[in-house]
Amino acid sequence: MRVRVVSPSPDLAPFVRRIEIVEASEAATRVLFPEPGLLLGIRFAGKAVLQGDGGARELPRSTVTGMRGTVRRMHTAAEGGIVVVKFRPEGAAALFEPPLHESYGAILPLADWFRASEVGILEERLAEAPDHSARITVVEAFLRERLRDHRADPLIGAAVEKIRRAPGEIRIARLADELGLSVDALEKRFRRAVGCSPKQFASILRMREVVRGLRSGMSLTELALEAGYYDQSHFIRHFRAMAGMSPRRFLSNESFC
């Protein structure tokens, strides 16, 4: 598996966190952790199959992945390739018409947002691009041409930043009070702009911190305390709910990213 990470052009950087080009020379199944923003994926080679309790489902070439609180298991064919645009938490609203929470937990065809003919042209140009630089140019042009006349919600931006600084310690009622909103108003505006609730967003960030700690060899007790869990058993229950297995078993059995 080869992953090339590209920083977006300056005019797209307020909305896009990073762009990745992922290629697989051999067929592989990977576990994908929840991301802190929506994802746009355009496959330029090979196929991908989403695996889950309901069975396997081949994905369209171009998809939008909503926010989610659990891992995904993805099988990619040999010689496959995809460009993945990873949006900032509140950045996808500049491209996709809110409310974004309607895509929570789902992987939807890009054609649900844009004309099928436009998506087809994008896929064709990406498949014909001679190299990665050309692929980035094609994808960024598609994004740039479809940016909406969108004004970010400054209160939601402030909420995202507060949660990001301490996801394990955040209290939604206190956060709403600091922003001068009711809890209900904060949650509605946050779900609409980000694609999940503030609590779900904090949980995603928290578990990503945990995975980084697991990779570095931290003990479960250290991880639980650092991530703000009451105790190790509470942490393990939360991890099982997200990944479907214990942290140690997950590390020893899964190829994840």
C-alpha cells in the first residue's frame, strides 16, 4: 500500500485538510478509522468493496463518506488507486449542501450531490491523467468550480476548536454556555455544518488519539487516563463499541489506517 499525502492549494486549504493518493499493488483489506471530517473519494483504478455485518457491497467509483463513529473494513483490488479528499470538520459545507448530518454513517455516490454527467467527466479525466500531479489538478479543479457562496458559522468554528483542544474533557452543556447558545441550538447548528453532533465529534477525536497512543506502545492504563476515561474498563468498552474488538486484539489482528 502506497500513500502520497498532498497539501491542498491555498485557496482550498480553508476547506480541505489534506489530499491523499492511495495505491495498492496487491489486493488487501484495511480497517479505516473514523475521520474528523467528510471524505470525497474518486477511484481511478481497480475496485473497492465495503465489508460489514450486512455483507459485502461494491462501491461506486466516486463516493462521499459521512462522519461516523465506528471503523469501516474496506477490501481493495490489486492495482487499485484512489484520490481521497479529507475535508476539515466544517469545510465540507462549502461544497456539499447542508444539512450534512443526513450523511452520517453512510457512504453515498457523489452523483447524489452533483449531476451524473459531471461526475462521469471527473472520473474519466482522473483515469486518463498521466501522473499524480495531473490527478491532483483534476480533483482540485472539480472542487474549485463547485465551491458554494458559503459563509462559515463562526460559533461552530469556535466549538470545533474547543473540542479539538480537549476532546476527552469537553462538556457539551458548558460548551454551549460559553458560546451563548442553548444545548439544542448548538447541536442543531453543529450537526448541520459538521455532519455529526458535538459529542460524536469529540468521541471521534478521542479515539484517534487513543489509536496514536496504541501505535506508540502506551499501556492501556496510560491511554485511558490520557484520553479522559474514568478507568480502563470504560475505555475498553468504548473501544469495543467503535472497533468491534479489544484494543490489543485489534492491534495484533488488523491492518488499519
